[in-house]
Amino acid sequence: MIRVSDKAFDPAAEMTAFTRRVPQSGAVVTFLGQVRGQGPGGAIATMTLEHYPGMTERSLERIEAEARRRWPLDDVVIIHRHGRLQPGEPIVFVATASPHRLAAYEASEFLVDWLKTRAPFWKKEEGGFGARWVESKADDDDAAARWE
């Protein structure tokens, strides 16, 4: 399941719903990304995430399909927010379920690495430093490259 929305979500409720769908799975791994309160330039007051509707969902579908091709997954969920967010608010939730833990762990890492580098989202941070677009990071590119 893929959901891109400007609406807040409850990570605990998403986890509960996901695990109920996969009682046959031996392993469930989740990842929650949230807005940082601190960046290189100081405190972050807000973060705005922009995306291209339609294009973003298709990109996430391709990333999910690649994970399913590589690992024996019983289910996958990707939830990604957009819009204006405050520090501590959830941005992304990824859950993977598989018969065995290694596949669930690796698929989760893969999904997060490729979401960071291949999904068309743009982030702007605002704070006492002004406003700045978040640049891609070499370590994110390196993490994604290991799956090539």
C-alpha cells in the first residue's frame, strides 16, 4: 500500500493495522522518519515537503515493486507526507513483512534508501537561519548505491 498525503497519520495505528494484515509473517520491520528539530544552521521551525502528484506515486510504486522482486515480502506499506510540517511530526512510515527477519530488514533499508534518493520530494527547512532547500547528501547516495 502506498499513500502520499498532507494529512497527519498515527504511526502506532498504522503498525497495528499492518500487523493485522500479515498474521502469517514471521517478521515485521518498521521505519518512522520525522521532522528534525535541529539542522546544520540551527533550530528548524518548519519543514515544507513538495512533490509532483501522480509522478510521486508512480515512483513509489516502482520502488515497492523492486523491493518485492528482490525479497520474499508478504506485504509492504509506504506512507509519505507532504505540506508544511513541524519538528517531531512523522514524515514517512515504511513497514515490511516477510516470513524471515533478514528479508524484512533488508527490504526496509532498501525502501528507505531509495525513497531518500529516487522519490520526487523536495524539502525546505525554515528557522532563525531563514529558509533553505535541503540538498541531497553524499551518504544518502552511497547508501542507495549499495543496492545497485
